[in-house]
Amino acid sequence: MHLMNNVGANYAFWRERHVATALSQFTHYSAKKSIYPRRDFLFSVKGNNVEDTIVIRKLPLGSVVLMVAALLSISVVARSETTPLPKEIRIGVPDQSAGSKPFIGGPLGLAHIQHQLEDVFSPQGVTVKWSFFKGAGPAVNEALANQQLDFAYLGDLAAIIGRASGLPTRFLFGHRGSSSYLAVNSQSGIKQIADLKGKRVAVYRGTADQLAFDRALKGAGLSERDMQVINLDWTSGKAALAAGRVDAVWGGVSLLALRGKGVDVVVKSRDLSWENTTQAGFIGTAAFIESYPQATQQIIDVLVKNALWTSEEENRENYAKTLSTQSAIPQVLFLEELNPADLKFISSPRLDIFLQDSFQSSVEQAKNGNLIRRDFAVDQWFDNRFVEQALQSQQLEKYWPAYNARGDQENAG
């Protein structure tokens, strides 16, 4: 067998990689004794703007049939690998910074801080555009609705509201186990969730904080009707607590910085259960994913690599320092959040039972709380193809176990 018509480096790469695979399969099968006559066959292999010819001389007809099947099976791969890339990839995230630099944590945050996606796509002529929204999840959803973004990182409630409102997104990559905190005025007398009855509490509505707060209230036999809930963003909520305009604030790790300044942190949601923590994820528009599956996979590959790095205890100090430098949130607070015993769980990118169950429960919670008009099946939204492919290509299939609805390890791989 020989190949003719060298039609360029890109196709040559495809031919070497995929035709060689087909030939190895073909050689295996053709080695068997055949009852079919031997003949010469000529194949024309066509791709995007390329054509190559394969001559198979004096081979059994049955073997040639197998060869044709192998070539047909790789044609889909060839087409996907030659699919044009977009000129620009637009990513939107809530800005969680306490300083002047835009910030988001986790694997996506590392990709932004270290320009990892730019390193992947710039050589391919693709620009990566980051948009950070002070308006958090609601502002990100508005940008998605206006077709201004291709991907977004969102907490559970904002992502759910967008999906329930008809945004054609797919959930691609999970982030789990983020703790929420209840910070209170030291003179308020609040020591636990049950003490919030009749108090003024700041919560950023429309974000994942709202669902986590309502879950914590339910566990204490309360609801938002038992107190005065004031909708304030993260920065405004902390300022209101410091000024005494509210008795308590429910929010993220940055609240820990207020301790010792007339403020006590009396509740950490992780101490209640994993089910009371906040989940989030990286979502993409269906239009982009369907048009550019190769680019989508390249993004998820980077995020999975980062998830692995954050899961390793020897990287904990460096990871916390990196986040602190970008966010202006003290490093010690990130270290407090990154409990070594929890690193494997909170870093898992899998769309496993825990994540699906948590999101499905949040959908039902949002529907019952009139935050969305209609519910939906999370398993029809989650698209685990890209994460599982990344795990396979990086030989990480058994690195993260599957976790059940309670957050307990079920099995490996």
C-alpha cells in the first residue's frame, strides 16, 4: 500500500494519525486466511478541501471491506479536526474580587490568571475575551441572553434561572463544595441560624448564596419570612454589616476577613453538611458547542488539568497565594477554605451523582420558592462528554471517585 498526493501538513498529520490506525486494524484482520479472491482496489479519501488516493494491491476482498469500514469510521474524526475554529471565544464570570483586579477562583480562575487559554488558542489565531461582571449571576445571564458570551461560570441558582428561562446552555464542568458563612454583628446576640428570627440579614439574591441561605434556614425550621432579608451585593453587604445597618450577612469566604472588627463568623455551611454547600459550574451555549466541539474540548482539557493541580496538597500554599494575589483576599482565608482533607472532593470536575442531585434539588427549591416558573431535568442539561474525554486523555479516569448525594465516596472511576 502506498499514499499519493501530499496535500499539506495538516492533512498529512491527519493521514499519519488516523490512516495508520486504520491500517493497523486492517493488517490485523487481513492476516487471517480468506476465501475471497485477491484484487487491486483504489480508494479516494476526501476531507475538507483535501483528497488523497490509497491503492490496495492484491488484497482479499473481505479485508478490503474491513478497510473501507475503518476509513469511513475515521472520516467523522477527520471532519471534526478540520472544522474551522472561531475568531473569538467569549467567557463571562461574576467578579468576586475584593480589589482592583478581576477575580474568579477555581480551575477557570487559574486559567485566567495564568493566561492558559490564550496560550492554547493564540497560536491558532483565536482570541479569548474575558468579561467580569460586578452584577454577578444575573448580569452574566443577561449577557448570555443577548448572545454576548459563549461560555460562563455560574453558581447553581444563576445557572438554573438561566436554563429555566430558556437559555440554550449545556453544563460542562462542575465545581462543588464551596462554603458559605454567616457573619454577624458581635452585639447582635446571634450565635446560630435559629437566632436570625426577627433580624436584618443581607443576602445577594439571584446568586448561589440565596439557595444556600434558604437551605440553612430550612434546617433550623425557619424561612425568609421570619426575618428581614435585604438584597445587597457582596461588597455592599460587608459595608452594611460594618456600619451596623444589618445584623448579619450571608456570603462567601471574604467575610472571614471581618472577624475581630466587631464581627463574628458563627456558621460555616460545610459544617452542616456537603449538601448545604454551594455548587457551581462552567456552562456553554449549545450553538458554540455544536459548531466548535474541538475548541470546547480544548477548554475543558485545560480546566481538568487545573483541577488536578488544585487537588494536590503540595500545591495548596501556592494555589492560595495565587488566588490571594489576584483577589486581594488574604491568603490565610483561602487556606482555611482549602481543607487538605477536602481537596479531592472539592476539586472533582465530574458531573456525578452528588452534583446532579444537588442541582436537581436546587431546581426544585427554586421552583417552590417562585424563583423560576418551570423546573427541568438536570440530567438533560448536563453534558459530561468533554470532561470524561479529558479524564481519559489525561489518564485520570480513576483519580476522582464518584460521590453520592450526601458527598460520600461511592467508587473509583
